[in-house]
Amino acid sequence: MSELDYYKLPQFVERVSKGQIGPQLPIQISNMCGNQTHNISFLDHCDELCKKHNTDRLRLLSVIQQKLNGDMIVRLNESPVFQDKVKHVLSEWGEEVDPIELFRCPNDCYDNNSFNELKHSYQRHNDTLDSLNLNADNLESSIYNSVDSLRNDFHSCEDMLRDNLSQIETRQHEYEPKFRAILCDLSTRQKPFYLDGLMESEEQANMIHHVNRKVNRHIPDNINIIFLNIVLIPTLIAKEMERLRNESLKMRDEIEKRQRILSDIMERVGPDEPVSFGFLKMLSDLTSVFGDDDDELPSDDEDDSMPEDKIEGVMQNIVDKNEKKESLDESEDQSDKMYYLDMKPKSDSLVVHDPEVNSEMGSLSEVSGPSEVDNLSEDLSKESHSKDETPEEDTTSEVSFF
């Protein structure tokens, strides 16, 4: 099938403003070859134009409505006959207002781009949640932080969605005509209603004909369709705003649902616990053993798995290393306790309490000097330490793996 020859955007808006097409009737579009004609709906043609010009339906409809109302205001200013007829209909409804008030509308519309950005943001967070679900086995302890970050993202998205929803609800009916009933009444009045007051006289026939032709030119043939379009286009705008509102409410419910799920996961998992100092020391000992015994480690060409006896040997080296260190510390403490002369008068003391001996020792210190006395005391202390020292039994700690 040949491609359809749609109206260009300016041409489409112009035909709607003149009452040649509207939402109430299908639009006849021929194909490029011109041998077939298709009837398409008004909104389908709008969607085709939106796709071509990278815009949205809401903005296109608002432009059409502004064009309709703007042209009506121009007609009121250029044709006093048309203005008088509109005032006559207003008086029938008991309204004493300026006819221009029938065609007031906003100069802009709700920006649909903010809603699209919210949709993309929500979809991105939803994809992240699906990714966490697929890779949950690889997250291990970091799952809490990942879930917490994703929950905050959903919360920020919910705040923006709440503001956006407020704007939609506020502006949903801003294009709704204030005098809808009067406009509906005018949509039932065809062109002859506005021309029944034309001048009829045989005198100055040329001048009267010129005036009547000007009045006829300012009032389109499809004036009733134009009034109908002014009523129907705001209805389509309100319907589009209602669609955005419903999608926003549905998105908000989905976000709240996912936040509850993520909060429940965080309560069950709990925050990440810091790694203990003992575990870090164990890793450090393992690293030092591997670094000292590079010859005992399997090469890259060998099997990747280490035998159990090799693992036990490595752990036993760690235990022996720690025991040797503890034994050395204990012997140093014992040496500190033994290397001194007891000043108390005990039977097993190394100090001689005989006065004669002490006098001899004093004379010896005078002859030999204090250094020799100190050396003698140190030798006696070492001899006593060697007698009191008893061998300790070598014990091996058991290491359990869990």
C-alpha cells in the first residue's frame, strides 16, 4: 500500500480553524499515488503529525485551540454584524458580558516533557531493581547499601512525581470554556443566521452589494463547525490530561509498592557489619606465610586447588610462629625478674650477710673497683637463673576451620 499523503502541520491547523475538518468527522486522506482515499480519525492524524515534528498530542491540541479562539476574536473586531449576533445569543442566556470572554484561553499548556522524564527515570530505577534481583548471589554483603541507594532513588522519583501530579490536576481543565453552553448553542447556528440582517435597497445598489459581500466574507461558511471545534478541542485536551493523571497515579502506586519491598529487604538483611580486627590479622598472617614460603607454594602451571595437607601445614606454621613469639616474650619477662640482687635477708638470697665477708667484699671493691663487683653479682644471678629455669612442655594449638 502506498504511503498516505497527510496534511502538513500549518495546513492541518488552518483547516481546523476554518471548520473544514474537526474531531466530529473522519478525515479523508489520499495516498501518494492519488488512486485511493482513506478515512482516518482526527486524533490519528494528530499523532502522525506529532511523530513527524517530535511533539506531543497535548501541545498540538493547545495550538489548535489558540488558533480557533484567536481567529474568533479577529472576526469580532472586523465584523460588527457578527459581534451583534453573538451578543444577541448571550442575551438569550441572560449573560451581559463582552463576546471576547467566550474565547479566552491560556497562552501555554502543561509541559509533557516533565512527565516523560519521570517515566524514563522510573523505568531506569525499575531496571536497576531487576538487575539487583538477577545478580543477588554476587552482591554478598553489599546488597544492603545497593538496596538502600535504590530505595532513595525511588523516593526522589516519588517526590518529583507528586509535584508533577499536582500540576496535572491543577491544569487539567484550564482550557475548558467558561461559557460552554453558549458555545454549544452557537454551534447550532449556521451562516444564514448571521446574514439575515443584510441591507436590501434598490438605491445605492452597488454600495449595498459591496457591504453585504464584506459581511459575508468575514463570516465563514462553516461557522457552526468552528464553534463546535471550539467546544470539542478542550474536551480532547482534558481527556489527554486525564490520561497523564491516571498514568501518574499508577506509577505512584508502583513506586510505593517497590519501596515497601526494598524496606522489607533492608530490615531482613541489616546493615553491613565492619570486618573484625582478628579476621584482618588472620589475613595478614596468611599473607606473611605465603610471602616467606614462596618455594612451597604451587606454581601457576600446577593445579589451581591447594591440597588439604598443604593448607594444614600453612596454618600450623602460623600457630608455631605465634607460639615462638609468646615463648620469647615470656622468657624476657622471666629474665627481667631474675637479673637483680635481692636486698631482703632471706636464707636463699644471693647476698652474703656475714659481717666479715661483707668487709672483705668492701675491701675487694676498693682494690678491684666497682666494675668487678658488678660482674661478680651478675655471674651469681645468671647461675641462679640457670638452676631455677625449668623446661616448658611444647603444646600445639588446634585450629578449627569453619
